[in-house]
Amino acid sequence: MMLRPFLLVLVAAGAIALAGCPAGAQLQHFAKSSLVIRTAQGPRRFNIEIAETEPQMEQGLMYRHRLAPDAGMLFIYKQPTVAMFWMKNTLIPLDMLFVDAHGRIVNIHTNAAPESLA
């Protein structure tokens, strides 16, 4: 099973290389934590960054040339939300896991294409 960096979207009540960022852009800083996902093959631990503010969510994983296979980003919404994402300025493929308010994965979008506006 190949692991790709992931984006985890949560609805709730290392080294990172950045490049291609617009000149003068204010890059966001993210709190770091760990996350364990229970799978049929056993628990998987990930090192995550947390996107909580609107500017952090807008930037997400943009401008990064690489991300460790055990890394990801957690987007936290204060209310249940239908979340939609694009890959604008995102230079690496991502798997997106969508999680409900009970912590259950309800949808997975695998291998999102870099820089896609779909």
C-alpha cells in the first residue's frame, strides 16, 4: 500500500519545502500535532499541521514540493460543513479524507491532481 501525504477534513461541534510562493505573500504558520487513524490493518500515526483560521485554510498545503508520507493537514470546521477543495498552487498529489462530526471517515478522494482547479 503506497502512502501519500494527505489532507484530512474534520467537521467538529519535518521538513517542508516551499517554493513558487508569490513574492511578498504572507505564509501562514500551523500548529503541529499527531493523529492516529484506526484502519483494518491497525493504527496509523501521522504528524499533522492544523488549519483553523480562514487564512490557514486558504493556504493549506499550497507551494510545497514535498511532504513526508506520514504527514498531513487537518482542517477544523466549527460547524458541520460541505467542504470543497481545489489543488490550485498545490504541487504534490494528495489523498483527501472527509470525516464527520463523530470522527468517521465518510469519503476519500485519492490522488488529487496537483494544480487542478476541478
